[in-house]
Amino acid sequence: MKIELLFFASLRERLGTARESLVLPAGVGTVADLRAHLASRGGVWAEVFTPPATGRDTLRAAVAQDLATLDTPLAEGAEVAFFPPVTGG
């Protein structure tokens, strides 16, 4: 399954990219799976996409421009955006 990733605000700066096309490996079917997959890249990707031990997540996601939860399913061609909880204009 191929999806489009968008990164906004400070995430874009930390990751060094605003967008990416990605073919997902088998078994990646939800936002939680996607986050784990991206974190497995290591380095700054792990820093950004690994949920904090405190349980207070500071990363938000949207799928097809609708706010998403960790269990939101992904579909072929989905646009998945990640952003911090507060973004400026």
C-alpha cells in the first residue's frame, strides 16, 4: 500500500522534509503501526515518532484531513499528516 506523508511545523524542520511518498510494508495498517515503522528508522525519526514514556503524546495525526487516533486505519493512497499539537500561522 502506498501513502503520502506530510510533516508540519517543527516536525518538518526536525525531519528535514515536508513530505514523502511511502510504500508500507505488510502489517502496517493503522496510524500506530505507521508511527512504529517510522520510529524504526532510528535517530531523529525515533525521537519524533516514539511515544513518550510519560504517556502524554505530543504528536498529532490526520488521515485524509480528519484528525486521527492511533487505531485509525490506513488505506491505499491515504494522505497522512503529522503535526505538533499547536501549530502557528
